Amino acid sequence: MAPTTTAAKPKSQPASTTKPAPARETSGSSREALSSSREATFDIFRRWGYLQASLDPLGQFLPPEPFPTAPPDGPDAAEARSYYCSTIGAEFMHIPSPEIRAWIQQRLEAPAPTADLLTANRVLNGLIRADVFEQVIQQRYLGTKRFSLEGLTVLIPFLDQLLSTSADLGVTHCLFAMAHRGRLNVMVNTVGRSSFEVFAKFEDVDPRSTMGGGDVKYHMGATGTFTTPNGKSVELHLASNPSHLEAVNPVIMGRTRAYQTRLGEVGIQQTLPVILHGDAAFAGQGITAESLNLATLEGYNLGGTIQVITNNLLGFTALPSESNSSRFASDLAKRLPIPIFHVNAEDPLAVTRIAALAAEFRATFHSDVVIDLIGYRRHGHSEVDDPTVTQPRRYAAIKNHPTLSKLYADSIGIDPTAEIEAVQNRFLADQKDATQADHRPHMHSLPAFWSPFYGGHLRADDNPHTGIDAAEAAALSTALTTAPAGFHIHPKVEKLLAQRVEMGSGHKPLDYGMAELLAYASLLKAGVPVRLTGQDSQRGTFNQRHSVFIDIETEVRYSPLNNIAPDQARWEVYNSMLSEAACLGYEYGFSRDYPEALTLWEAQFGDFANGAQIIIDQFISAAEAKWNLLSGVVMLLPHGYEGQGPEHSSARMERYLQLAAQDNIQIAQPSTAAQYFHLLRRQALRKWRKPLVVFTPKSMLRHPDALSPVADLARDSFLNIIPDNDTKNARRVLVCTGKIGHNLRVERNKRGLTDVAIVFVDQLYPWPEAELRAALDQHTTATEIVWVQEEPANMGAHSYVMPLLKRVTGDRPLLSVKRTASASPATGSAKAHEMEEKTLIDLALGHSA
């Protein structure tokens, strides 16, 4: 008799098993009563059956809980219990949709599908490969961190079934993320990388190739091709990610969105996102909730993500009672209308059944689904830790617990000895070859769409012309300020559009908002896609953008940037949810797989990006050095001291400058509207793909000194340094960046000073030393060079700039003017701010008022 398995796709079955008719005739009302009673009994188990499901692989540490409503005894209860209290526990009755609930009921209230011996052998082979891989590492690299999959080796057959069913449903690409536990095993046994490549990383060959860079083996990504039993192929992309658990979740979501956008209408069907979580991390990390919430929002929807919790009921040394505030690590997901399936990881048949069901559910309803694979962890957290110190009872039970491959082989009556030996010999041969390796293998390859772009150092010839002529600016301005016939625009916006018409025609100088829209419009017309997201980014926090018009009678929305030219590129702008970490991670991910687009994320205020610091530290600033992965994502961070208090002043410039090295990122503060225009276009038109941090204006958005004539748009390119060409015979040169420079220029003119030059540094990193030297050399009469900043001494660019300036100024005295070092970025008093600003300006200009 063939063994029962779920490797085959489940067939639809009736919602219940038909019972033999009673011997005596039953009246209509009696039949209705029986049906009602049966339905009520089943309803109890549908709602609460998971509380008594057999989910603990060790049988000791997840005891059943009583139902809130006790079911009656009888055959209906016994049948319902067989469906809902087995090694599968389902939570789905919280979902509002009757259609979804009925779909799940129909599939769970049916006998498990059967398959032939060939399918059972495939499951067994996956378990053997998973177990033996870990055993070879334990034997050859004892005491080395690897974060073993042992105790959850069923993940390999699970992924096999998930990908096989998904491929039958049209999936051709799968992008997935996972933390370190089991990662190496998945690389070899699912992604299809050679075990030689993994073993070579254990040997740590060719250390000079990664001096100052690279990453540990269980953080690296991998690409490969998965082939299903019927010969279909799925391209796999396992994302590189750090030990900051769950931080990769929005990154893989953004990458998936990029693939789906690239593929068009078939994108959701063909591209599958999968995220593997640890149990303690899923329950404990806030970015998990943020990412789950993104799933169905416009601009972020992926048509469903398969969320898998690889649950070993242990977080480092913390028990579930110390990690979860409720029974299951997955309970966070119950706030959303998505199903949760708990599965005992020691039952491969149940696991593969749920894998197939999850793939079908995602394809049918385009919704997330959560699978909680509940297993155990055979060794300590990193194989060098002794877990018997903190969980002695648990590890006494694990010590004598057989491997799943042995348990499953026994259950289907197969002697696996020969297969185990063959798999072991293959791995050992690869391990032996790895000891002779002379270089670290690359385990991923970039898609073809990355071929025009590069990282490393900027090439001298990669200096595109970013200007547009006056005629082009006028034509784009017309498109940007035109709404459809009959569209009712708000009077204030209508007045702004009239002003923008004058800006585009050259009758008024351009402000930042108009310059930015002209940059986007010109790029879209030239075929460069643009994606902008952030809190209130459609209108702009400071009422400066208005990239979307809203009809004041119908609230219908219209974006003129979608109507620039007939064959223009794709324009997307979305107001994001109130999140920084997940939203920035998403846009970083999007930029990773859509390098030809200009991808921007805007913080409502610059210091709000603090909430995304992990994304900035671990991905944006370090991904190229760690994983040789590039991104051109742009961060727009409003920055400027205007008396608005500590939380609305500083974008923490100092933090980005501390992260800057080896040309990893670009950091700029454009001092005029035209400079902002050229900076955005340069970022898109260069082939050099580096993240760009832009300190954008607030009050300076409309500062008269920062406005630009339309003629400045025709300039050749962005200027890293804005020299002072008008001041002659200067005794003092002030070097600064941002709003303080304009305030200094206004006050200098007001005081009639002619011997103070003001030089703007618009690009802070990479540091434009040659251009700054040329700007200072124009003022040979100056006896003092002064760095001026509005930030406190321990913040802003002061610590970064001063040694670099000293290298340029040489023997000339170098001074600095700044606020006193402070624990808080800015004062909360507008009057105190004014006093500080006045003192700064007086000191900088070297004259009393």
C-alpha cells in the first residue's frame, strides 16, 4: 500500500463526510435540527480546534488548552476533532470573508490527499539531505557557528512542495528572505548552491579578498534555479541580510514589488515573495507588524506573501513565555484578515499538505498566509552554546529524540541506509575539495538589468549633462500645471499653479517644489521611471509639492506627472503609512531590483529617519561592502533650524557622515532650487549606483535667496561647491552648507559688508576637495577660513569637516562657529532660537550688529 503524503496538490472535497442515513424515516424538521447541531459542533472546532491540536514535536512543552466553548460528545465532534485537532491547527475564523472561510473549511474538512511512493521518496530525500548536511558540518567544523536546521529539517520538503505547487500555478520567480537558522542548509538543498561553496566559506579561504568588507557565511545571499518534479523551473533569490532579525522583511517586499512592476500584469502571478521568520523574532520585532501592515496598502501590495515561522519554541535561551505575550508567536498576525496554520514539524505529510494549501490560497485570494512550523532546536543557539544550562529538561528529551529522516523512513517502511551513505559521500567529497580552494566563491549572480550600472569609484566619464533649456522647461511647466477639463482645484492650489506657470516661463524664479517637479517630469519624458513614497509625500509636508491634485467636490485624484508625454516612463507617488523602518526598507528593496528608476523615500522631518536606523546602517550604507550589492535609493530628509524644537530640526547629518567611507553613499545639501533639480537628475542619469542622502529644506523652500532663475536649469550639471565669485579682497571666507549660508548672505548684504566671502559646500560626501580648494584660492587675501554651521558642536558636519578643511587651508587660520555642544539637537523656544541664530551670525561675520 502506498504511503499517505501531501506532496501532491490537494483535491477539493466536500465540506464534510456523508453519514449513513438512519434506518427510520426522519422528518424535515429533524433533519434540519441534526444539520444545525452538526454545524454548531463543527463551528466550535473551526474556531478553537487549534488550541488542542497536537503541535509539540517533543510532546511536553506546548500542552493543550481548553476550548472557551466546550463541544458536545458524539460522532460529529470526533470527526471535527480529526480535522482541527490533529498535527495541523488552523486559525481562520477571524477572517471576515465568508468565501475565504468556506474555501479553507472545504480543504481542511477532507481526507488528506494521497500520493505514490515516488513522492514519498522525494520527501524522504529532502529530509536526508538536510540532516546529513548538518552532520557533516558538525563532524568537520566542530565548534564553528552555523545555526543548524536540525529539529526543523522539514523546512526542506516544505519549500520543495511550496515551490512545486506555486510553479504549477504560474510562479517563475521566488524572492525570499530568512534569518540565519537553517540558512546554509536552504542554500544547498533548496536554492541549489554547491555544498563546496558553503564549505569553502568555513575554510575562510582568500582572506585578502574581503579585507575590511565581506560578511559571515550565514548572512550572505544566494541565487539559483529550483526544478519541480514535473520539470518546471523557478528562479530563486535568497536575500542577503544581517543579524538584525526581521529587518530584511520589507527589503524583500520592495524587491518583489520591483520584479512585479517590471513584469506588468502577470507580475503578481509569476513572482512569489516568501519570508521565513524565527518565532521569538516574529513576536518581538516591531518591523514585523509594520511589514505585515504594508501588505495590502496601495503602492506596496504584492498579491500575498508566504510568511513562514520556523518555530523551535526557543529564542536564544528565552522560552516562549518570555518571548510571547500569548500562546503562539504568530498571534500578532491575527489582527489581519489572513489565515494562520500551525503544523507539527515532525509530521512531514501534514507540513507538505499545508505548503500546497498555502500556495493555492495565495494564488486564489492574493493574500498573505502564515505557516507556523513548530519544531525544536537540537543544539545550542550557535552550536557553541551549551543549552542544557538554561533548558535542561528540554535538552534531555532532545538528546534521545531520533532525527526526522529516520522517523519518516520508519513510518513509510524504507531503509534509508544506502541513500544516507550516498548523500554523505557527496558532501564529504565537496568538503575535501573546499580545503584546497583558493578563493571565496560568489553564491549569487545579478540579473541582466544590472549590467549597465556599476559601483566602486566614480568613473571620470560618468558625468551626464543634467540641464534642460528654457523651451523644455516651459513645456514641462505647462503639463505640470494643467488639470483635466471640469476638474475642481482648491483655490490655494490654483493660485500656486498660476505662480508655477510664471516660474516655468521665466517670469518668476523657481522654488524648490517646482524645480523638483521639473526634474521628475524631465526624467519621465526621457524614459526614466520615478517612484516617490513617504508620509504625506503627494502634497508634501510643507505644502510645497502638490504632485497630485484633488478635486474639491469629488476628491478624485489626478497627477499631472502621469500625463507628461504619450510614451513617458512610469510615475508612482504614494503617501506611506506611519512607518520609517518598513517603508524605507521597502524602497531600498525596490531600488535593488529596479536600478534604472529614480527611487525616493521622504521622511516627514529628517530626524524621523531615526526609526529606520537599522535599514540605514545595515543595508543602505554597508550592502556594497558586505554583499557587493548596489542601490541608488534616495533619502529626502528635511533639515534646518527654525525654532521648531528638538524633534523637527536635525536630520542628524553627523550620523550619515560617520557612515560614509569608500564611496559607499552620497551626502548632499543643495543650496538652491536649481541645485536640487540637477542633483536629482544626476542621480538618475549616472550609471554609478550609490544611495543618496539629501538634506532638503523647510523654511528655505521659499527663501528668496535660495530661489533660482529658470536659466540655471540649463547649466551643465550639479555643482558640488558654490563659490563666491562676486566678493573681492575678502579678509574672511565663510564655508557652510544649507540655510545658514543664505541667512549669512542676507545679513552680510544688510550690513553692507564687502570683505566676507561665503562658499557653499553642497556635496559633503564624497568630499569635493579639489573644487573647494579652487573656490578658496579665489580669495588669496583672506586671512581666516571659518566653518559655520547652525547645529551644535557635537552634531552637524563639524567633526567631519574640520580635518578635511585643514588639509585645504594649509597655513591659513581655520576657525569654526557653531552652537554649543548639546544633548538635545535644538531648543524648544522660538525666542531662544532667534538669540542663538543672531549670535552665530555675528560671530561668523566678525562684526557686531
